[in-house]
Amino acid sequence: MLSGLRLAFSRDQKDKVYIQHLMMQDRDQLAELMLDECGKHRGGRFYLCGPTWPEGPVQDAIEQSFQEARGMSKEESSGKVQELKE
């Protein structure tokens, strides 16, 4: 079941809007769908067209979402992203 869809066509508009900007706007929902209150994987999925695994600003946005919405430390959120990659 698809519960959310955000599109960022950064090259199709004058003001550049990238997916990481939209992810930060939706950080609470992203964390809620991916993690339960204890930070365990809830079963949500994240799909991104492009590279095999998001790096740089997109990975930072996922980690920051976990930090801000679930109170994780930088190390915890980074570890959680690594766990989800596997």
C-alpha cells in the first residue's frame, strides 16, 4: 500500500527543490512510517529513483529525520540507516 508520494523535479523549475528538502518537511511522517517509538524498524519502505543507495544530502535528511522526530543521536540515526540498508 502506498501511503505517501513526494516528487521533486529539481531541473524542471526555476527554484530548485530537491528530494531532501521535501523529506525534511515530512520528517515526522518519514520517521513514523520507518520506525516505531523505540526506534525499531516498523516495516516502512523508502524508494528513491536514482542511485542504488542515497548518499550525501539524501542520507543526511533520513538521519536528521530520525534525530528530530525520534530523538536519536547522530550515531544512533547513522547506525539505523546502516541497519536499514542491509
